[in-house]
Amino acid sequence: MPLIQTEEAARRLARAIASDLSLYNEEKIVRGIENDSLFEEMSEEIEEGRALYKSRVAPNLYQKNYYDRALVDILVKSKGHIRSCIW
């Protein structure tokens, strides 16, 4: 399978992976936000998603941090309704 070469497609893939993480790990995400330990709670899943993302996009696109931005948008910003000491 050829590597993704466009920024738009790289962003879509990053958001799709982050959305899957959110969908299948809701309890861990809630617990992580409540306890200010989200990235520790989700470290294995995040790194697995990162490896998938890196294997599918061109190196110059990987360096643009679309995956990390998608994680923040989907795993953190969209969960602003959860009570937490971090906000």
C-alpha cells in the first residue's frame, strides 16, 4: 500500500485513529481525565496508534504532528464536560 502523501489525507487518518481510540477506550479516557493521568492510562493504545499512523504516512507528513493534534482534539478537548482538576 502506498504511503499517504497529502496533508488532508494525513489529518483524516490521524483523526480516524484518534476517534477509534476514543470509541473503544471511553472508560480509560474518563478515568485518565478525572485523575490527570490520561496519557499514562492510554500509553499503550496511543503508541499503537502512532505506529500505525507512522507506517501509513510519508515521513515529511509524520513530522507535522497531525497525530498528536488529533489526540488532543479528540481525547482531550471533546471531553471537556468531564470533571477534572486539570480545568
